[in-house]
Amino acid sequence: MSLSFGARLRTVLDEHGPLCVGIDPHAALLDAWGLPQTAEGVRAFGLTVIEAAAGRVGMVKPQVSFFERFGSRGFAALEDVFTAARAAGLLVIADAKRGDIGTTMAGYAQAWLEPGAPLESDALTISPYLGGGSLAEAIARALPVGKGVFVLAATSNPEGAPLQTALVQHGRTDEPQETVALRVTRDVTALDPHDGALGSVGLVIGATIDRSRFALDDNTLRTVPLLAPGFGAQGATPDDLRLRFGTLAGNVLASESRSILSAGPDRIAATIDERAARYQEVMGG
Amino acid sequence: MSLSFGARLRTVLDEHGPLCVGIDPHAALLDAWGLPQTAEGVRAFGLTVIEAAAGRVGMVKPQVSFFERFGSRGFAALEDVFTAARAAGLLVIADAKRGDIGTTMAGYAQAWLEPGAPLESDALTISPYLGGGSLAEAIARALPVGKGVFVLAATSNPEGAPLQTALVQHGRTDEPQETVALRVTRDVTALDPHDGALGSVGLVIGATIDRSRFALDDNTLRTVPLLAPGFGAQGATPDDLRLRFGTLAGNVLASESRSILSAGPDRIAATIDERAARYQEVMGG
């Protein structure tokens, strides 16, 4: 029995702090870095970020879309980036937002979370439009082998709120209504028996949202890893970590991409150092 | 300016009828077909289905997850399947259910819908948990180059209904509330100016659902292509096409996978012929 993802994540958060470095080789950044718009370009970009991140932070989050646009060659580049990251001791969160049902969803878990798979990562972001319960087969495959998932719950993009704050109809008037984000949260965390320690089924929660609109209170989230994009260029600061997440701050993965990547290949290591130190300071590390 | 996806789809539906053959090489089917659990296995499976489908139906729907589990080699196999399908004149709907925001979502459109891309298809299934509007960049890239999308709306798996029928909060009491499925439908079809002809932004709608629960009436869907999984092994019959979709039946892509694929490599062509004829009969073709 391998250590759970939640337990491994707890160690990484305690040792390295909350900063998670995004790897987003979009076209403008490849240009800025002087790299070609090819699979070779995204491979070189990814490997450079890994080299800079190793020893400075505990986690990286490659954005799969930017590799996928080069087809099978882009995925071969992503495999190399994952291999380098895991060899460097970094926890790899594959940001792919996969979502389907039954054996099809199980296929995505096999692709990203099965030990020995070419795209093996430590955790995968997944999307619950087909219902939190539709993700059960992926979660059932991930947990026993020490892998985790982060389920989209309450995101910071404005188009997301109408759907994620919509109220589930249950046909009873004597019970409070629940938001979609809360329903998803309840459905997926129920699949993770983690006994009070940090769980292996996490959520994606925007750093800048007003959680009360989504009805996601501290008690519901107490042992849930929270992957929070929106730090850095998108507006949230290290101080917001304490301010917005309060007692949950210790379970947050603060994801920064543009603010770090735009430093360019020569300045990225120093930028990661600076940013990581700021989070450690806020967290009292 | 290329012909729109909706126009191309109209021609295919009129000429070949509604049957869309799924390509779902999951583990049990590979075993049943005597194929290895490898990228070579899914390639051989896919190419055999394409050979059987060519000339018998107008469309195929490869399920990306089952290729993805073999990493970059699985995607190379999928590229070969797509190339063979398009060379055979089949419309290819990549069932990948991708969903993200902004430039990340644009990356998925580049991957699957850009002419000349290694994974070029005719249409891509996409997922709107981040809001219908979050998919705008993908739709904006797809339409001008004659490509289409199918957005998850109202699905037949039971775990999907609580989320998809949830009511969007708009804070006004004088207007009717709308379901998530309806809101998504409105948001994405508004991005497709198609002037009364069949559109290029379609929806995924389960074949067996009660559409009234999702508030998706005929008027809202009149010019929207409807990709309907659930035919065949999952319970819906060719007769259900008329029965459940009524005046919309002519815009439905009836997707069958298991019922056809379980015939095995030797019987699949004959099975496709039989099934296609049954749909043509129902549709009066």
C-alpha cells in the first residue's frame, strides 16, 4: 500500500510551502522565450521550468492543452517533462480537466494516474459537468495507488459563477438548497475516506472568489486540498492566502504561472525563489 | 471561406442518415477482438472500424480516452485513425470532452480543430463546467475554418441530472428561472450566427432523457445539431429517434458503440449495414 496522495501532499506543503509553479507554454510565451512553436519548443520550455523549480518549490502544474496542440509529438514532450519533474522530486499535477463517465473516465485515470503509464502524474484535474458521481471510477483507481485528483468546483472566471452557484432541485421545501459547487464537493469528497488527515480528493477553487456565494464554508473544506489558480498575474497575492482562506490556508496550493514564466529563462529561477519566500513568510515558515 | 460544419453535417445526415459509429477500444473489447492492450491494439481496432464504416455511414466518433491511456503512442494511433477516417470521407467527431478558459481553451481548439493539426477532426465534444461563455475562444476558432463543437448539455447518466437541472440564480422574481442545461445552451448557441440553417455549435443530449426536466424545448433546439449517445446497447432504439426527438429528429446524430463494436471484426461491416438501414427506414430515407 503506497502512501496516500494527501499524505505526500501534506509533507510537500509543510516542507516547501504552498507555491505551485504552472507550466503554460502558450504561443506568446514561447515567442518571448525565443522558442519555436513546435513540440520541441514546449519540451524545452517545460524542461527549463523543471530545472528552475527543482529544489525551490515542491510542485508543478503543467497545462496539458499547450502540449496537446502538437498532437502525439506534444504528448511525447509532456512525457519527458513529467519524467524530469518526478525525477527531480517534484509533485506533478496534470492540469487536463478531463471528465467523462464509467469506463471512459476510468480510461483517463489509467492515462494519467496509473503507475508506469507514459503520462504518469501525481494528480489530475477533473471536471464534473456529468455529476460528481460520474468521476467515481477515476477516484477509485487513483486512491489505492497513492494518486490524487482535483475536481473543478468554484472557479474565478466570471462565466463560471452562474452554473456553479445554481441551486440543485430536490423537491423538498423543508431542507436547505445546495449549490452545484457544494453538491459536487459533497459527492466527490464522500468517495475519499481519509479520517481527518488531508484528503486525496481535492478541489479547484479560484483564489479570488467569494466562497459564500458557492456555499463552500470552512467546515466542508477542512481536510480537502485546495488547488487555487489566480495567484500572481491574475491578481491574488501571497497575503490573500491567509486573508481569503483563513484556517484553510495550510491546505492551499497557490498556483502561479504567468507572473513566474514571464520572467524568461534567465530570470525564472530567481523569480521562483523570491515568490516562494514570500509565501513561506506569509505562512510563517 | 470553407463550408460551415453545420452545412457539411446537413449533407451527411441527408445522404447517410443519423447513425454515428462510436470507436471505443476499451480493454474488454480489445480482448474480445483478440487485440493487445497497447497503442498497436487500439490503432488496429480503430482502422478496422473505419474500414467497415466507410461508405456505410457518414460519421464516426472516436472516444479519445481509450487512446489517451497509451500516452503519446496512443495519440499517434489516434492520428492514424483520424487520417484514415477523413481520407474515407467520414466526418470525424473527436469525443474528448475538453473544457477550460481563454487561451487554454483555444489550445484545445488548435489541437483538434485547426486545419493541418496532427489531430485534426471535424468536430470536438467540449464540457461547460466553467460556463458556456468560457468556451467562446474555441468556438471562435472553430467556426471560420468549417469546424464544429458539441457542448455537453443534458446527459443520460443519472449522476448528471442534479447538476444539469439545477436552477441558475438571477436574483429577480419576475422572470422565469433557467436550468443549467438551458443556460449553457443559450450561451453557446448565441456564439453561432447560422441564420436558420443547421448550426455548427451542437449539443450532447442523452437519447433517453426527459428533455422537459432540463427545460430544453423544441423551439430552443430547432437548428442545433444534437449528438445523442445512448442508442443501441444503452437502450434507445431507432424508433426512439422519432418518438423522443419529434420534429428535431432530422438534426440528431444517433451514436452507437457497443451494439456495433461487440459484433467483432468479422461481423462489424454487416452489423453497421443492418443498423444504418434501420435508421434510414425510420427516417423515411
